[in-house]
Amino acid sequence: MLRAYAILDRNLSYCQGMNYIMGFCYINLKDPNTTFKCFMRLMERFIKPVFENEFKVLKRNFFQFNRLTQIYLPDLYAHFKVTWPDILKITFHKERKY
């Protein structure tokens, strides 16, 4: 079904994450034709902007979510905040046990 969508919408093609949307629709609707129509309608009306233009809408949404979490849930924000030096420590300074 995703391959068919990629053929129909050549401007957008396929992006990672569409499979979750399509899978959710299919699990609930249990019919491939209805699922495909539902997915097409969702993409047209709501979701397509998230995947277009180098994910500008998605990046904006993540920024807004991050900022709102920082303002309204500072403890949660501090708990999940990871900086690049932290990522490098985790990635490159792990002790390997063989």
C-alpha cells in the first residue's frame, strides 16, 4: 500500500514513519482498500505537510514541544535532556565486554 502511495504522490514519495500511520489504519479498518483510502485522506488533509519541505513542519513541532516541556515541565525536561557531549560519552566511551 505504501508503494502504491509513493507511485501516486511522486512529489512526496515515501518517508519513514508513514508505515506507522498506515499500519494503525490497517489494524483498525482491517480492509486494504478502506485503509488506503483513509491513508490518502489523512495525508491530504492533515499529515502531508509534516513530511514535505525537508520536514520543516515536523522540526517546528518538535521545537515547540521541547520548549513547552522546558517551560511547563522543567523536571521532566531536565530528566530527558541529553547533550551532544553526553551522547558521545555513551557512544564512544562504553566499556565493551566480550
